[in-house]
Amino acid sequence: MIPESNSYAGLKTVVLGLGRSGIAAARLLRRCGSGVTALDSDDSTLLQERAAMLRGEGIGVIIGSDAEKDATRYDLAILSPGIEESVPLVTNVTSKGTLLIGEMELAFTLTKVPVVAITGTNGKTTTTELTVRMLCGAGLRAAACGNIGTPMSELLLDNTPWEILVAEVSSFQLETIQKFRPKVALWLNLSPNHLDRYPSMNEYRDAKLRIFENQTAEDWVVIPSTKELPALKAHAITFSTTDSDADLTFANGREIRHGGKLLLDLHTTRLRGPHNAANVMAGFGAGIALGADTTRMAAAVSDYDPPAHRCEFIAEKAGVRWINDSKATNLDAMEQAIRSVDGPLILIAGGKDKGFEFAPIAPLVRKRVSLAVLIGEMRHRIARDWAPVPAIIAESLEEAVAAAAEKAEPRSTVLFSPGTSSFDMFRDYIRRGEAFRSLVHDLSGQPQPAATA
């Protein structure tokens, strides 16, 4: 079992991976009195700088190939998100019988602050941001953490007296929990994703379902009003954009209601579409579970801007709208983006082969898309799956943007919604989206935005 929070002192611990989460976990363990070593297979200049910094704080660091050969037997290992348990860096440690947990699990055992945990294939980041904004609007000191960017361990290090931690939780983080028990667990949706990591949808779903594993009848879940989830121990609040029997409903394409009471007119905000309505309803569900004032929560949504790279309007050139949806890394997100566009549509799609097919979305593409411009590892396979939709095969994003610009007619939309991840061409969806934005600004004659560091 995992040690209690007061018994990390004196343990010999190891942190696997020196990204932001790993650094925060190492520092947190050091503060608890553990003897800490950090291991990372990389030996880049950046990693060398991080290693020097941590060594100056009394934390041992081994990087490069030597990290995979460390002979020490540790009492506890902390795994950074995104590192698979099967890689040599991890198996070298776990083969000695060392207990492995994730950074989020570590932080959870060290805080008494209630946690709202949000998982799902799509909408996690938007819902996390919205939930924090809405809870803060209702007067609660809430902070976002987890997969959204700030590790939970990092929040604990700054000693701010938070009242609620709102965590975006990935399936990868849930793989290594043991005690993690959110006061409120939000399940947004599930669609094919990460099938390059999981053998099937069943394994992916099972990882996600662990968010409910340790909850009791004293806790809450906020879930879609479907029959797809198993029986849960916690109290349930349901939401739906189509089911009028749900606790939270969406009517007339704009009205979010709870028990028949109007909570929010979506048209008074900068959010549009059923997918955003679902995200807002989930946020309301968290607040209702915590007893927050829904009127104050609604007011806090009015000036919220959706995250960049998610159905983000970029520019209009000669009557053609350009939309950046680089954050769409699975078919469900792509489907939502396609359905949000009215009128003639050119779709730029494709990227890394993540182990799933694009055929399931073909009927919608054939109905809504006039031209597909395809990039990445999967470009030829997608063209076959979507036939007879006219398709252009592009060898780069720059070539794809140029082809779309040449073919687009006035009053049409060019939507960049890849439907898969970017790692075959870009470091992440953010860099991919920034590249698209820059290319479109070049086309429209607008100034280029500064690149993200």
C-alpha cells in the first residue's frame, strides 16, 4: 500500500521523468523529508540544466542511458504522466519490487483539499477552465491542475490556502492511482483515442473508469444521462444536450436548465454549440454538488474565451473563414467541429497513426465536406475511408493550407481539424495549431503572432 502522508519522511524515493510534473513531485517529496533521486533517459541541454538545478536543491539526478541502469532499490517510485510503464526507465525500477504511483496520486495523499476530477476523451481542458471560473465566481478559492498544465504537486508547493482543486485527469494518470478519490468526479464522454497505447477500447475505457474506483456514497458524480456507465456508488447529477429527463438540460439551442429552472442563456456568452453546452452543464453539475450559488456561477461564464486551438476563428480572406481546431486529436472532437460549421466546408485532416480508423466518421464527412485536404501518416488511408469525397493529398501543412486556399469559394469555411495527434509532424497540437495560424495569417495579410516559447 501507499505510505500515509506522514510517512514519506525517510523513504528512499525515485521520480521517473523530469518534465514539469516530475520536478514538482521531486520537490514535494524532498519537502516531506524523503531521500529523492530523479531519473530521465534524455540527456539534452535542457535536461542537464534541470539536473543541475535539482542537485542544488539536494535532489539526486541521473540522466541519459545511465538512468535506465540505476541499480538502486527504492521504497517508492513516482511516474510522470505520459511515460509508459513498459519502457526500460520504468521496468528497471519496478523489476526490483518498487511500488509505482503517479504524480497526481502522490499529491492527493498530501492534501486535505476536496478534489473535483474531470475526465473524458474531449472537452476536459475547457470544462476544467470553466469549472474553476464558475466556482471562483461563486466565491470559492478554486485552482486548476493536472493534465491542464499545472501539476497538483506544484500547487501544494506554493502553500496557497485553496478550497477546491479542479483536476483535469487523463487515462494515463488514472492508470497508477491507488487512493485517489475525488469528492466530485466528472465523466464527459468517451470515444476512440490512444489506441496506440491501449490494446482496445475496453482497456482505454477501464482506465478512464478508475476515476470512480474509490468513491463512496458521500461523493458525487456528474455524468451524461446515458446507460453506458456501470453502477456507481456516489450521488449522480446527469446532463444531456438531447435528453429532457436529465438533471441538466439544453433547450432551444441556447438554454441550460436545471430542474426546469433557467441557469444560463448560452447566447449571452462567447460559447456556441452542443459540445460547449455540455461542458458548461458539467461545470454547473460540479457546483451544484458542492452547494455553490448557480446564479453567481452563470455570471462568471459571460466573458470566458474558449482555449486556443479548439474551433478557434483565425481569419477571413475573400469571404472564406479559417478555423483552427488543432486540439481535435480524435474522431469525436472532429465530429463536433464539423457539426459546428454551417455552409460549404473544406476540411484539412490527418496526422499520426494512433491505431484507430477514420471510417466511422465517413458518413458525416460525405454529407458535410466538399473537399478533404489530407496530411500526415494516415493521409492515404483516410482518403480511401472517405471516398468518394474529393481529396487532395498534401505532403506538409503548408502545402495543405495553400491547396485549401486555392480551392475555397466565398462564404465557405476551411476547418483544420486533424482528428488525430501531431507527433508525426509536430511536437504537439499546440505547435501544429500555431503553424496553421501563422500560415493563415500569411494568406490573409495579417501580422503573424509571436511564437510560443
